[in-house]
Amino acid sequence: MKIFDLAGKTAIVTGGNGGIGLAMARGLAEAGAQVVLMGRDGAKGAAAVGALEKDGLAAHFVEVDVTAEDRVAAAVEEAARIGGRIDILVNNAGIAIRKLPQDYTLEDWHKVLDTNLTSAFLMSQAVYPALCRAGGGKIINIASVLALLGAPFSVAYSASKGGLVQFTRALATAWAPDNIQVNAILPGWIETELTVQARAQVPGLNDNVLSRTPARRWGAPGDFAGPAVFLASSASDFVTGASLVVDGGFTVQG
Ligand code: NDP
């Protein structure tokens, strides 16, 4: 088998119907995997599948809210039925609610924590039997550089992503005997729907990102295809519990 080859593998990508998730799904599919995208918005899902299929890639969409405990297991079963097996799970679905801490409601807090952190727990638990049946597998959790840094509008987001990094480490130790590698990717500032609102809301954000990023640009969703393929393939079999920062140098700028 060639390095990075994912032929014969099935990958689930939550939030795979847009942004970074869709770009990672494309990368995994180009490496040979069959991809099952998950998300709430069926129209976006159909468009994403259409875009991948147009390029000859094998893709499917399963509509699910990944915070809904009673729906997640059925969605994973459907993915396993479609793919015949599950080898790779990318926990990518995420939201941000940008408010100062004093304005945050408990509902806001739960929404962000449920979407960004609890969903990764639910999805990982749901795929575990299928990964074991496949003889092992890969889980990739999409965290954020805000797991490492503080920002005034990001109390719940930073807490959820910091939690996701620690969840990654703990899960990696628990499931290493099952030949399951669990790693996190920490994106910096990436141009997607998620950051459109931040750019409008936070004065000077664009200049700040550009001046603090040694690469002198925002990230693009396509920047995540390579890291995802690496962490999904046998090329990373001895990498587990790791955090891969993909931020154009944002966090290392002095
Ligand atoms: P987008 O808003 O473009 O994509 C988010 C995706 O998550 C959507 O496809 C959305 O699908 C899905 N999603 C949200 N809530 C749910 C839910 N409850 N159930 C199922 N799917 C859900 O954002 P990005 O592509 O930028 O974000 C992808 C990941 O990357 C997120 O985890 C984000 O926190 C992280 N990230 C992004 C950064 C950036 O700068 N853009 C920086 C750091 C991290 P639907 O619309 O169908 O619900």
C-alpha cells in the first residue's frame, strides 16, 4: 500500500457539508476513501456531495444534528451501512457564539460546549465498535488555536476547544490498545462562514491576523486536506494524542 493511500477506507466527516470539513473530505476522497459527510443542512449536504461526485469522488450525506444523543448512533449505523465499514472519524462540526463573558447565557454556553465538545464524545463512542471491527482506525478532532490562547469573545469556544484537546489525549491513551489513533488539528484563522461574522464584529481583526501571521495570509479550507490525510493514513500510525497546529505560524510569532 502506498503512503497516504486510503483506498478501501470509509471516513465520516461531521460538518463535512462546508468550510474546512468539506475540504478535508475532498482530501480524504482524493486519497481513495469513501466519505460520509454529516451535518444539519440537507441542501448544503446535497451540494457538497454533488461537488465531490462531479470530480469522480465517492461521497454521501447523512443529515444529523451531532448534539442529538438519540440520533448520533443511528447516523453512524447509516454511515456504516453505506460504507460497509468505518475506519476514520473526523469530528469537525463546530460553532462559535461571540459575546463577552458577562453577556453569555447558560444556553449559549451549553450550545457551544454541546456542539464543539460533547458531539466528539458522542460520535467517538458511536463509531468505536465499527473501528474495532475494522481492526483499528483514526479519529481526528478539529480543535482551534483558541485551545491555547485567550480571546475576549471566546470563553465558551476556548473552553470547548481546550477540552477537545484534552479529550483527544485521554481517548488516545484509552484506545491505543485497539489500534485507534486519536489526534487533534488546531486551525488558526481560516476564511470560512465561521469567521465572516468575526471579521464583521471585531474591529481590526483582518489587520491583526495578517500582521501576526508569519505566512501573511488567512488560511484556506484547502490547507487542511494534507494534515487530515496524514492523520487518517497509516503514515501517522505512531502519532497519537498529538496536537497539530495549522495556523501559518500565528501562535509562534513572538
Ligand atoms: P463552518 O461554519 O463553515 O462549518 C461548520 C460546520 O459544522 C458546518 O458544516 C455545519 O453544518 C456543521 N455543524 C454545526 N453545528 C452542527 C450540528 N449541531 N450538527 C451537525 N453539524 C453541525 O466553519 P469552519 O469550516 O470554519 O469550521 C470547521 C471546524 O473548524 C469547527 O470545529 C471550527 O470550530 C474549527 N475552526 C475553524 C476556524 C476558522 O478560522 N474558520 C479556526 C479554528 C477552528 P450545518 O450548517 O449543516 O449545521
